[in-house]
Amino acid sequence: MPKSRPPYPAEFRQQIVELAQTGKTPAQLSREFGVTAQTIANGLAQANVAAAPPMRGVRSAPEREELVRLRWQVRQLQMERDILAKATAWFAGRGEKTFTPSTSS
């Protein structure tokens, strides 16, 4: 089993990616800094994914959580509206006054 080395510091990875984005090839950077070309290619791919605009229909975790919360809230409000509509119909069907003004004058 090959030994794995600890991850490179974030600043070092960022510098390598920036150098690769300026036009140096992963092979050149590999020879210059002693990092495998595959590691540099992986870093470039990660940077491209992070910089890409979100795809249509794909939501971030906070957006998904908010969407779930809002859908639950809509269901609750619809249920409350339906209950109030039924109660209103029930009271209207009884034909009784539900409000009697006070005679304090």
C-alpha cells in the first residue's frame, strides 16, 4: 500500500492553480515544484467547479433547506385556510348570529 503524504497547504495549492491558469502546464509545474501533474489537474478541476456558475435546477444546501421549510409552511397555511373556510361555512349554515354588539350606549 503506497504511503500518502499530508495535503498541501491551501495557500500552496492556490498558488499552483493560479500559475496553471496563467498558462503553465501541469507537467511544467510538476517538475518545478515536485507536485504530481495529476494533483495539479485535480486542483484546476476543483477551482473550475468552484468558479462555475450554478447549474440550472441545482441548489445549494441552504437553498434546499429553505425550500423544504417554505413548502412545509405553505402546507400548514393551506390547511389552516381550509379549516377556517369549513368553520365559516358551518357557522353560516346555522343561520345564527355569531356576533352580538354590546349595548353600552
